[in-house]
Amino acid sequence: MSTAPTPTLPTDHITHPGPFDVIGDVHGCLAELTTLLTRLGYEASEDGWHSPTNRTAVFVGDLVDRGPDNMGVLRLVMAMVRQQRALCVPGNHDLQLARHLGGEPVAHVHGLRGTVEEFVFETVEFRLDVLHFYRSLPSHVVLDHGRLVVAHTGLAEEHHGRESAMIRHLAAYGVAHGEIERTDVWKRHAWLAGYQGAAVVVYGHTPAEGAWWKGNTINIDTGCVFGRSLTALQWPSREIVSVASSTTAGKPGRSFLTRSDLALDDAS
Ligand code: MN
């Protein structure tokens, strides 16, 4: 009998076959999100957004910070998740906001200040609602019988389907202890260099000039809040759907990733 600790497995969705629309970092860009959902065939109704063809949206995290309508994005995504029309994994910005809402002292940097200011106009119930929503999210999701993994910064194969405080930090921040590595892409996504897994890993976190495949991995953060685009990866068709951004909330902490940053040659 093994004495190893038994992890809690995020298996709730592993047999969910999709089809999915995995959506990159939204960062409060409500207008671009509704445009993208419309482009993907979703429709707005009285009880929120849904897909008439039973597609499921999967948010790669970083719903908030820097953009113009963080509360609107939270309301939209929380309603979809609660109605089982979407799944969501937390990004570093989401976990920092959750820490703030939970009463922890958190520096109001990287756009958190603006999000906190939006909460001034919200009820205590809504604050608690958001806190409970974030606390309910799994660190990452394994979907389509293990063929698809979605984590904010990506995740090494050895951690797929496992859950722990360390993996929660690793999936959201890219590092184990909650600090943010701003400049080195291989430190921000340390798992990426050696990834040989059979599962496709979809991630965001670091704005890139394009949504490019690198083996079985793809970064779909195309910098919506910085004026570029909001991108979805459709699964299993692997089609990329992007909408142009009309939001320009300053510059990212580093320049956008290029193909050469990811060691991709021009032909791949
Ligand atoms: Mn982000």
C-alpha cells in the first residue's frame, strides 16, 4: 500500500468531450469578450451567455486587472460557470484579487488598484460571491479524456490531474511561491522547454504576438488589454478565432513574445 499522499484530482470534467472554446486572458475587456463570444456563436439571454450548439467556454484565467470593465467580465464569466456553460481556471491576477477580497494585505500593483476601485460600487454580497467563485476554481482542468489540459501558465505533465497548494501556485504564477517572474519566458513557463506530453496544453499569462503552436502547446494570450486581440482556440477543431482589441491599457511588463523567443523557426 502506498504511503504517498493522495492528491485531490480535478477529474470532474475529464470525460467532458467538448466541443470547447478556450479563451485567453480577458483582463476586464468586456466588449472584446462579448464580441468574441458572438463570433463563436454564443448568444446573450436573460440568464447570461450560452451556446445554442452546446459548446463550452474555457477561460484560461486573468479575468481582471488593467481593463475597463472588470466587474462586467466577472459577472459574465461567473454566470456562465455556475450554469455549467463555461469552465475557468485562475490566473495570477485572479488569485491576487481573491487574496485581497479575503482580507490579506496585497500590493495594489499590475492593475489590481483599478479593479479594487471598481468594487467600491459593488455590494458586500458581490465581493463574497467573487471570493467564493475564485476559491471554487480548480488549479487547472483536464478535458476530453485527457487530451486537453488548460492551465493559466501551463503545467508540466507530471502535475496533470493533480491538485495541491504548490500546483495551484505553479499553474497560476508559473513559479511555486507566488512571486512573478516578469522578463524570462523560460522561467515564466519553466515546464515548456521540456514538454513532451501527449496532452495538448493551452495556456496564457504572457502576451505573444501570435497564438503559435510549439509541439503540443499553445499560448493564446494575444494581449487584448494592450490593444492587440482576444483569442480563442476551438477544440477539437483547433481553429483559432481572434477579435481585434479596442482597449489600450498601457504597455505590458515585458515586450510581446516573438516566434524567436519561443525558439520557433519561421516555417513551423
Ligand atoms: Mn495575464
